[in-house]
Amino acid sequence: MSTSFQFETISPESIQKLESLEYSETGTRRLCLHEGINSDLHMMLIDIESNTVFPAHSHQKSDEIVILVKGEIDYIFEEHIVQLR
């Protein structure tokens, strides 16, 4: 579930807002940090429920940055597993 584009940074307030959202059917809740849908760079805070698995995917015309705020994640990158804790 996404919410409006009202935050520009990762802050205690933006994390608190993210944690107040309902989880989507895919087990995520999202808070956009970019200006709008047509922004060149899309930045989102994404909270993922425990044991959620996403199929491998790639972005053909953009990069992806993962910043782990809390918890742990196994991230597969070009057939290499990167464990973040």
C-alpha cells in the first residue's frame, strides 16, 4: 500500500508513518519519498512482512538501491546471495 508524496527523507516521522500503514496483499507497505509518479528517480521506504519472498526481477531502465533499516534480508544479485543484517 502506498501513500502520498509527503516525505522527502528517511526520518523518525517517515518511518512512523510507514509503520501506521496497512500491509498490502503482497506483504508490503510503501511510503514514497519522490515527488510523483513521473519522477526520474523513485525512492520508497518499503516495509516487508517477515518471510515474504519476491521473485527475481530487474529494472531495464533504472537502478535499484536497497538500504536495510532494521531486520535482515537475503538479496540475490546476479546469482550471488547478499545477506544484509
